[in-house]
Amino acid sequence: MKVVIADDEPLARERLRSLLADQDGIEVVAEAGDGHDALHACAEHQPDLILLDIAMPGLDGLETAHHLAAFEPRPAVVFCTAYDAHALSAFEAEAIDYLVKPVRAERLAAALERVRTFAAGRLQGRARLDGQRRTHLCARLRGSLRLIPIEDVHYLQAEEKYVVVHHVHGEDLIEESLKSLEEEFGERFVRIHRNCLVARYEIVELRRCPDGHVQAVLRHGKQPLEVSRRCVAGVRETLKHL
């Protein structure tokens, strides 16, 4: 079983590594000190399991688990934390187990057995964190990945089975549906077309063309975007409240 250890405390990582050394068939393939590095490690090594701290700088463990849910193959997640207050959120994220620090050898062994059950295909499903809005989108790039801060996104445009994320530093593809993104980030984005969501602050004005079509002029857009007739009223209402 390939394992990634993610914890911002070196001593905590060392303890887990020592406990895992006593377990048969376990290989620690990487360690990470924050959620961003943990995602990169999982993209590179495709582990069976990640032992994941919750309270970490930057991306915390819960948001990291959310992004890992989209990985294929998806690693099993076992949270290791000094606090038991996050237990409900952890299991809503479909974590396999939840270990409270200092982790005891027998509890770790039990968690590993649960992971073996998961790896055998008896536990299925994709993890989603109900009610927790992400701070980044995750684009996978030939074995690596890029984390895109939501605040840097100008607009999202559906293109076949992908969504193109137009952001401060360029464009990236993500494998998510526009509908699910609208449900998660509806307070930040407004739908201007069946295939396009635009950050509310990006819309400068609505412009009617000679042929009767309406376009949205964006603050950072190279060219205006078409607004469907069905969405015009909603976009106008959005502009009133900016």
C-alpha cells in the first residue's frame, strides 16, 4: 500500500512514519507540509492512502480532501488531527477513518484495515464536502496540477465535457460541470448563457448590438461575451446591485 503523509508538523510526520514502519506491506512514497504539496504528491505518486492533517496553512485538510475526490484513482483519506471537533466534517467528506493525535498504533492498524477494504472496492463513491465552498479550482496538467484561486477567475465557459477557466494568468481546463460550479459559487458568478458563468465584478456593461443580440463587456475580457435572451434580465439585475 502506497502512503502519503501530509502534516505541517515535522514531529507528527515522523511519528506516523515510525508507526507505519511497523506495518507490513506499507510504503511511504511522499511527505507534505501543506495541502498544496499534498495534492502534488498525490498527482505524482498516485497513493492508495493519504494520512491527512486537517489544520494546515493554506489549503486545509478538508479542502484538500475535496480536491482529491476528483482524482483518478482516488486515494483513501484518513484524517489525523489533534482535535475531535472536525469529526462530522471528516465523515461528510467520506474519510475512511479519523485518528486523534497522538495516534496510537492499534488505531492506525485498524484504519489501515479499513483502507484495504476500500481499496478492494467494497466502499465506493466520490467525496464531496456539503456546505463547504472551495477557495481554489484544481486543473490537472499531464500528471501535475494547478490550483487556481477562485478570486482570480474571470469567467467559466463550458466546452464539450470540460469547463475552460479564464483567469488572471491565462486559461485552464477542469473536468467539472458548469451546473455544479454555479451551485457552489452562485454568489460570486452570474450565468450569462447556458455555457458561461461570469464573475459579477467582471461585468462592466451590457451592450446591445445592431442585430438585437446583447453582449457583456468584461473588465478584463479581450472581447465581449454573448448574453442569451433568457439571461439578460438576471444580468441587468446583477448590474444594479454591483
